[in-house]
Amino acid sequence: MKFEALLELVGDEPLFDTSLLLAGDAQRAKIQRQLARWQRSGHVLQVRRGLYSLAPPYRRRTPHPFLVANRMVKASYVSCQSALAWYGLIPEYTPVTVSVTTMRPAPGRLYLGSIVFGMSNQTSGLAIIWCR
């Protein structure tokens, strides 16, 4: 697959799965090898295993932090101050998107252009996921 074909296929999507590229008669090994090449050359950013975003010069839409937080960990929900601010229930500005899950996420940080992603486990059994 050529990079121009990828741009035509996922150019309007802020995030895309490898399953989208594997539709049809595509071979998994070739697609993974090509994605690795595009990562090294700076054309594609890996968000997590199987989830990618085009690099800033090539993407048409920047991923919204709510979308990134939700797609990073399945069964995670935007909540806390982020949800309250989104619905106008608090007057404060919230620069960080907070998402909560009962799953056990792996700690780490992700830098996706201007989005910083991280996780921290809480004693209440919930995991707080934040995007800035």
C-alpha cells in the first residue's frame, strides 16, 4: 500500500484501526511492516497497539481528547470535571480530559501531537485516564 492510498482511505479520520487496513485481501504482515516504516519516517503515529493517527502535516482533523481517551482503553468513559465542564455545570476551565474505567490499565504516557495522555490507579478501584 502506498502512503497516498492510506491518505485517501483514512485522511478524514482522526484515529484509525489496523482492521480498517486489513479489510479485503490485504496481508497482515505487509500492512504491519508498512505501518512500521511509516512510523519510522514520521508519517504515522502509533497511539496504542492497532490504533494509529496520521502525523500532523498529513492529518486533516486533529483527534479530540474525548475520542483519544475513549479509544485508548475500552470501557472508559469521559467523566469527572471534563463531563461537568462539557455540559456547562461548572464555571471552571478544565484543560485536562478525565476519563474513568474500572479496568486495570497499564500506566504510561503518550504524546500525540499536542495531546498528552497518562493513567494513574486510584485506591477506590477506579483508574483515572487523563488527556491534555
